[in-house]
Amino acid sequence: MDTLLIMLGRLAGLAGVVVCVVAGVARLAGAYWLAGFQVQTLLLAGTALMVLGCLCLLAAIAERIGERET
């Protein structure tokens, strides 16, 4: 379970960074819409993916600490 949480956290974080970078570059280029979505929505989705990644990695850390205490 620990390995799965770490892998999911890294993938979600990486996807979030990519989505945020794409949204930021599109907005700097002057676009308000990208692939049928508002750029702000894509930025919010990227932020949500990064938060999901952080929570998965935090859960993995908590699981490791819990294993050490028992």
C-alpha cells in the first residue's frame, strides 16, 4: 500500500504541475480558453492534482511512521 500511495502521489503531483504550466503558458499567450475549458479551470484542476499528490505522500509517510511504532 505504501508503494502505491507514493507512486500515485508522484504521478498526481507531476500531472498537476504539467496542467498548471500549460494553463499558465496559455494565459500568458493571451488565451482564455484551451481545449474547450477556461484556463482558470485548468489551473484549478492542476492545483487539485498537486494537493492530491501531497495527501497521498502524507498518507504514505504516516503509514511508515505507524509501522515503526508497532
